[in-house]
Amino acid sequence: MKNQVMEYASGNEMAAIAIKQIGYDLMGYYPITPSTQIAENLDIMRANGETDLVMVAAEGEHSAAGICYGASVAGGRVVNATSANGLLYALEQFPVQSGTRYPMVMNVVCRTVSGPLSIKGDHSDIMYLLNAGWPILFASTVQQVYDFNIIALKLAEQVRLPVVVAYDGFFSSHQKGRCYRFENDEDIREYIGPKMETYPFLDLEHPITVGSYMNEPDLINNRYQLHLAMEETDRILPQIFKSFEELSGRKYGKVEGIHCEDAESILVLLGSSYDTSIEAVEEMRADGKKAGAATLHVLRPFPGKELFEILRHADNILVADRQDSYGAGGGNLSLEVRATMQKAGSYARIKSLVYGLGGKDFFKEDAKDMI
């Protein structure tokens, strides 16, 4: 383990600290609540001489994503942060980056998609990225926001894909908590390693074309390679989690659960609600009720096998989504859990529930009522 120091900080502050410590080359960004604090904190660090990160403020999120893509193609280490309608505004850029296999990290501080206008936190934005070809890590705590930012870049450069770190707007992003960061920036940089370019764009002796037009056979090949990259992501994530545990002492998996091994009913949800559900489950256990709770730290590639192993013993599974896939009979997480359990041959009863839209508070009493 490397030396660490305690911080009392918010998720956005810890994301900025991780970005500074990693030593990125460039951040293309456009401020949008609740992700704005990330760039604000980095700008303060620049003013204080703590980082030489080049920060390019664009005229909108679409342009910011383009700036990030261009810098990534040129060989830079690149980071971005956005939320809600800003994410949607830039959406067409994201399949371009994954389809041409250029790594970067983007923090998505989850927020309600307008309209009507709401700036509070739910998951209606992040689900638009499920088909963009980006691996998606989902942090439940402030500590995980910091840790996953480090893990994400190591993953991105190994599989040559851009990676998202998602977390709850205003809950994880603004609420402060005790957490740890590495004392020495060099420990993080040594862990991630130097950036290796397989096909350097600026190697003029070996010119390449990026983003060229493709007819069907080449396009199908491109898409199959993207499919294989996601399969590789699925394979190496446990190795990266393990190596990070050796570095930090903190253990992560694709999924996490509490009291699931003998639970009759399990509540499955994403983000900061998981900590609340843990309190509810502990109290229900004290009352003799066999309840459990589970969450996912990875949305893409979807950890179906690992999720089934956690849920397999339950008779009843409730999947609570902080968004809805309108007309589909439940939110996106619910639909994917149902498909996973059906594929595995489970006979559990599965119920879908939509909750917490527009940042509505979620209390342990709510979790008990759900179960």
C-alpha cells in the first residue's frame, strides 16, 4: 500500500484532486450544474501553480467533447466533465470516439434531463450513454469517485476506449465525506504508467487516417472490434480492481451486495441510495427479516454473471431505477436485471420501481417500504 492522507471533501472535489494528481494534459469542458465544481477546483489549482493542466472552455458541451476528442487523437491524456442536457448536447461525439478507439475519461455527474427544467440529481442522463461504446463505472460514495477516476484511466488506456465515471449529482457530488487520497502524485502516475500510442497520429513517417468512411464489411469489422474491446474490458476489470486494492487497500468488484447470501428479498439500485439501503437492511435484519441490498459499480460492460451470483438465492428482487425508460415497463437497470436473470434461468419474482426523480430525497424508511 502507498501512503494516503484523509480528506473531508465532496465528490466533485475528489474528482478534481484525482485529475490533478494523474497529471492530465488537457481538459475540454463547458460548465453545467452539478459538474461545474470539477473545472472550478482545477482552475483554482492552476492559479495556485499546483497543475499545468491546459483547460479549454468551449462555447458548449458539443464543442467541449470535440476538443477532447481532437486532443486525444493527437496523443494527449484528456478529461472532461458534464451532466444532463450537456451530455445529450454532446451525445453524437461519443460513438465517434469509441468507434475510433481513443481513450479518455469523462465524469458524468448525474442530473435530471430537462424538460421541464430541473437541475437536481437522478439517472435520466447516464442511461443515454448505454449504447455509446464507452465502459461506464458508477460510484456510490465520495471515496469511489476518487478511486474510480484513477481506475478509469488505467482501464481506458489498456483497452483503448474512452471511459465514464458516473455519480449522483448533489448527493455524491456536493455532500462531503471522509475519504482518502494518495499522498504522492507519483504513486498514481507510476500505477497508471506511461501512455502508449499504438498508432501515433503525429508520427508523420507513418501516416494514418482517423474516422474515414467505411462500407458495410469494414464497418461491421469495426463494430466487431468494439464488441471485442468491451469483452476485453469485462475480462481485465477484475485484474485492475485487484491491482488497485494492492495500491490502496480498498477492494472493489463489478457488483456489491449486503446480506444477499440468504436474503429472501433483495433491493437493487445505483449510486448513493445504496448506502441508505444498507442502513435499512441492517435494521430489517435486526427485526428478523431476511432482506438484502445490491448495487452495480459497472454499467458497461454489464456484469450479468457477477450480478446473478449475488441475486441467485433471492425469491423476490426489486430493481429501483432513478429514471424511466418510458413505455418499456421500467427503467433501464430494471430491464437489464430482468434480462440477466431470465438468461440465467432464474425463477425469482422481479419487480420494477421508479423512484427519486428530480433528486427527491431517499431515506431508509423508503427503502424499507420498497422491500
